[in-house]
Amino acid sequence: MAILIDGRAVAKEINENTAERVTRLANEGIIPGLAVILVGEDPASKIYTRMKDKKAKKLGIHSVLSVYPDDVRQEELLHDIRQFNEDKMINGILIQEPLPDHLDGNELLNAIDPHKDVDGFHPYNVGLLYSNANENYPVSCTPKGIMSLLKHYQVKLEGARAVVVGRSILVGKPMVALLENANATVTIANRHTRNLSEITRQADVLVVAAGVKHLITGEMVKKGATVIDVGIHRLEDKTLTGDVDFESVAPIAKMITPVPGGVGPMTIATLMEQTVDLTEWSHNG
């Protein structure tokens, strides 16, 4: 049976370290600041933003949650983003997705100062990631959190065959870049890939972020692989499951993330960690 990769435990360690860093900054008169922009009444988004706001405040981070109605104008959001760019008390800015259809998410994202882009989605930061730049820059929090998990569990990436299932800019694409930067040989696939199982069975490290419940089953996994499940789906009985069929994959894999308790806790922990990173980078030049 596979070793369970305990995201909650690793996230707890990261949060403890983040709190210590916040305290050290506070002793220098510096308080990290995070601004989260929420538009509309999407239930999941409201839950996520409340969790982020609560965690930030618990860690000693100055948190601003800006909530807007569904019909907010693009110009108003752009104006407020520019205000946050100029606000010296704010070090990280995040726009919670999804956004209403009438808003241009790309324009809003591009309006964020790249040095305050705590989600790592600004094209400038994506370019730094893909060029493996030798400088400080933020990276998409879920993939960065996954890399922290792999490091914690001493998963060897150099020379490993990695497969990423899912091509979103939120997870799949930055995940590929991070793995390539760690000297893994990476293949990216998606739910439409022909003969998907032939590709996934080659993976020493398999990251699944396709948004399809139980897309990956036991016969699609190489024996001894490390399996990272980014998916999250609510079943009729209110329990949660992922993109990986845990019951059939766990006996085959060497290590696997559970859902819940695997990748999820790492995303918020990494967001807080990266808020402090941005704060330290801005004050250290």
C-alpha cells in the first residue's frame, strides 16, 4: 500500500515557519499585506476567500478582502488594483476566480504589479518561470506547493519521467515548467489525449489536474510511482474525492496524496509563504 503524502502536516510546518518570518519582520516594523479581490456570489469562491483571509490574519499578515457585486465595472476593478499597486501596506494581490463573463480577467491580471502578483499568473512572472530565471519571482501556488511536498518526501526528480495530466495555466502548465526546471523529463497530457494510459504508465511522478473525477485508475499507473492528485469533487454523500481513483491506485503507487488532506492545504500555506516572500524581496531590493 502506498505511503500517504500528508499535505496537512507539511502545510502546518510551512505555516509555522511563515509565522516566525512574519514575527521577525514585525520586529523590524514591517507587516506583510495581502489583498484578495472577490467578485460575485460564487459559493466556493466565498469559502476560499474567507479561508485565505482567516489564515492570513492568524499568521499575523495584514489582510484586505475586497468584495464586489456581480455587476461591478471593469474600470472600477482596474482602479482599485492600481490603488493596491501603490499601497505600501500591500505586498501581494490576488484575484479570486471565476469572474463574471462581462469582465476581462486577462486585463485585470495584467494590471497587477508583477512584484505583487502573489498568484504568479502575470505574464512577466510566467516568463521568468519558463526561462528558469535566476532571480526571485512568484510562482502559481498549487504547483509550488506540490514541489514542496515532493521535496519534503525526498522524491527524486532529476532524471525522472514525469507526466502532468491537465494543461491549465493555474496548475498544469506551471507544473510542467517547475518539473522541467528540476531536471525531470516531462510529458503533458489532458483528458482528450489518445491512449492516455500508455503515457501515464511511464510516469515515475504523475500529477493529475484534469478536473475529471477518477480519470486515473490503477491500471494506468506505473508500479512504484508517486501520484499527486490535484482534483477535488464532491460526491452525493458529501464526501470528497479526486481525479485519481484512490482505491485502485494506492495499492500500486509508492506514494500518493489523499483527497482531502493532500494538495489542498498546501495551496493556502504556499500563498501565505509567498506573501512573505514578496514582502522580504521588496524590502531587500
